Amino acid sequence: MKKVAVFVLFTVAGCVTAIAVSSILLAFDRDPGCGLDCPSPGLTAALFWGIAIALIFAVVGFVCARPAPSEPRRIVVVLAVLVGSALLGASARYVFELHDHYREAEAARPVVADFNFMYMAIATRDVQTYTKAERGALRAASVIPQWQRCVIDGASCGGQNKQAHMRCKSGVVYVNEPDWKSFSLIPQENLQGAIAMKSMNLCAPDNVPDE
């Protein structure tokens, strides 16, 4: 009777753990699938691991129940290790998917003006960005795609290489003066209360802003 009880205990614990692991694996599954016509890879993986975990628990329970049931303390330790390992693996996968989810959400979020970058502009063509001029020789950094919005902080106008200080989708960038004309201002998207700039000639004496 004790053998049957041990086997049932492991089987039930395996089923519960399998359901929990499958739920964790499906937490960010955007396409649950629709049967055999369009199966979801996430659902397939969740079902596979759910069944595998349930079988592993049943096999371990069968082994622990013969030829004689193990001590209760040993059974609890084995169960705890199995449940902890399964949930830890699923949780690690959840953390990786959560990171990807937030990264996608961050990439989709529009650039908005704030107190550090108050003026909105949009690139009318692809624009090359560079490293900050004050840090030595200029090097190409990234490319701002056409029609991407960027918010402007100001410009460094004192040196030989004048650069605009902006924040775009890719982060903070520096745009050389010859490329300023490749941006069109969007005053209605400036920070509320900010005085609109007159043009993209950021170093003009009567223009705003100026670092």
C-alpha cells in the first residue's frame, strides 16, 4: 500500500508541476495556435516539457517505491529537488522571454520630449551619426533611418566640429552640422511650454537651444 501511495504522490506532484511549468512557458506566447492547421511552437514546447516532466516524476516515483518505499524524509527531498529543478528551469526561460518582451516594447515606444531633450524633429533622409567630437577623432556611430523622430537637446558650437546632441530610438547620438538640414522640426511635439526653434541652424545667435 505504501508503494502505491509513493507512486501516486510522485505522479500527482508531476502533473501539478507540469501544469505550472507549461503555464510559465506560455506566459508570453502571443500565438496560441489553432490546432494542426497552424500549430504554435510555444504551445508545442510547453506540451512537450509538460508531458516530459509528468513522465519523469512518475518514473522516479516508481523507482522510489520499489523494492520498498524510501524513508519519508528522502521522498520529500527527492520531490523538492524535482519540483525545484523544473520550476527553476521554467523561471529562467521566463526571465529571458521577459527581457525580450521589454526590449521589444522599448523599441516600439515612441520618442518623446522631456526636460533634457525638449525639441522634436524628424529625419527626412537616412542620417549618419558620429562619436562626440570632444573625445578625439570622429568615428561613425550609427544611422538614423528616414522618418524616425529624434528629440534635440542642443548643439556644441564652440569647436571646429559642430554637433547636435539628440536622443533617437537607438539612444543618445551626435549629428554633425552638415546633416542638420536633413531634419524637419515638429514644434507641436516639443516639450509643453518650450519656445520653438526657428530652424535647424542650431548655432544661429537668435535660435534656441544653445548648450
